[in-house]
Amino acid sequence: TQSHALTYIQMNVKVRHIFLTGVPGVGKSTLVKRVLDRLQRTKDFPHTISGFYTEEVRSDDGERSGFDVVTISGRRGILSRADASTPGMPHVGKYAVHVSAFETLALPELKAPQPAGAGGPQGAAGAQLVVIDEIGKMELLCKSFFPAVQQVLDSDVVVLGTIPVPKFGRSLAEVDAVSRRP
């Protein structure tokens, strides 16, 4: 729940990786945004936050038409759009995935965390909390994404992230690897 995630982060307990999981549309990203909003409004939360979250994009008739990637600093770009007329662009279901836009926005938010005990900056631009919403099929189309996620998870930063529930029993190897981490 939102209060549990906030408590763990604010108390700086030994839990370093907090991952929310659930089926699409259950509210994982919404919960991440609510936790971020509360943390950013908390005066006694002195930590630097980096990372990204995803946001649904809806058409005029209310149908989901894609997703945007939004950095913690507020930069926004296209992650995917429902568009079957994009030859050569990778697709996940009905969505054409804009891998280069994702790379441009999300990867810098995950750069240069130091390994645990290395004594360098805690995370991207010295972040002590890194948000990764989500580690899913679309994001994993970026070949540099999972190595960057692993580097963040190996560092001293606290991670608040989301991972999808396996669909039809078919899980992603990268998601399984994250799920098995302590």
C-alpha cells in the first residue's frame, strides 16, 4: 500500500527494493505517482529522487491509445502509441514502441549509480531513491535498459518500481531475475 511504501522509504529501513506488481490497469503507476507526490511534499525527506514513470494516454473517446514516459524532473516523451501503420517499429500488442524516445528520456535517469560500498554518488545525479515504472516488455525492447536496471539494483540506492504479473503464465526472464533479488 501507499503508506507502507512511504514508511519504508522515510524510515530508511534495510529494504532497498520495493516493487509493486499487478495486472495491467490495477493502479501500479498511480500508486507510484502518489508515493512520489507525498515524498516530494514531505519537508523532512531530504533525499534526491531520479527515475521515471509511465502514464496512460487516452483518446478523445476515452480509449487507451498509448503510454508516455515521464521523468521525475517532468520531461515527457512517447513510449508507445496504438498504431499499426508503423513498419519497422517494434510492437507490443497493438502498441508501436518508440524505443529511441524511451532511451533518450529514461536511461539518463538510471545512469551511474555506484556499486554498493564504492563510496561514490548514490545514483543518477546523486539520487538516493530511483523510480523505475516499469520493467515490462515495452521498456525491455531498449537493449541498454535492463543492464542499467541491474546497475541501479546493485548500488546503494532505494528503488521503487513496478513489474508486471506474468500474462498467460509467460513471465519475462528479466522480471523473474528482479523478483528473485533480495
